[in-house]
Amino acid sequence: MDKHEVAPDVIDKVPSGIITVQWESGVKADMGNVLTPTQVQKIPNTLSWEAEPNALYTLVNTDPDAPSRENPKFREWFHWLVVNIPGCDVSKGETVMEYVGAGPPQGTGLHRYVFLVYKQQGKLTYTDPLRTNTSAEGRGGLKTQDVVNKYQLGEPIAGNLYQAEWDDYCPLLYKQLGL
């Protein structure tokens, strides 16, 4: 994650743990490997990290390169946010921002898609608006660090990332989001 400058663009310090992120097709995020939007259009079917069985966690998935790495005016575009995850069972967490796969604009090159996990101090009461996967509202410009500060999440305990650039799935995603 250091190699891809996740710190300082998203977080201050790269976590020591790694999140396993895999999609149904068998592709995996692997610390900056290149995947296509088509490969990651559906929610990952495997997510795991070193977790304490009775602890709760928050999962963040963000693109710090919106609309491009050269011109990151949003400096983050949130793709997924789940809180109150028991252990690594994301399906039992509270999805507050539904998953949206990679959708970098055409001609903007590779974007980084960063996954981070935070151990919570206890159960969170999420007070921001819930976001569906049919709207881009509230996703652009939201900063991981702002969420971390508001909900007192501390430092991430695990992370991973992949990179992607535009492919022919992106227009379908934009339509889904009403763009």
C-alpha cells in the first residue's frame, strides 16, 4: 500500500494486516494488481482479515483518484461502507453505503480502489444518510479520515487494494447510478 501511496492520500499509516478480497469469478485484490470494472462489478464474495470473534469492525472501500489520479478533485469517492461487522462476517454487518464496483471515467487511467478495516470500540450508531447502489449522491468528496474521526475508529487494522481503468461495463454502472 505504501508503493501506491495510499498513505498519505487516504490514511496516515498503512496497516500491518491484509484483507483478503475475492470476487465470484476468482479474481482477487492483491496490493495494487490491475483488475477490470467488469471483473469487480458485483460485491466480493470473500472478505476476510484477522479478526477477534467478539469484536465489531467497519469496512471502507474508496477510490482516492476521482475523477482522475492527476486531478483528484474529490480525493475520494466511496464505493462501499459497512459498520458493526461481527468478526469477518460482512453479511451480518450494517451496510450503510451499498457496494458499487469500479467505474473510472474513460481516459483517466488507472484508479486505486482501497479496502480498509477498522476495529470498532463498540457498536456504532451510524447517523449519516444511508446510500443505495442506484445513486452517486453523497459518495464523491466523502473522506475516509472524516468517517474515522466522526465514529472514533482509530487506525486501520488491515487493508488491500486493486487498480482499474475504464472498460465497457462503466457506462452501465453510470446508468445504474443515474449519471
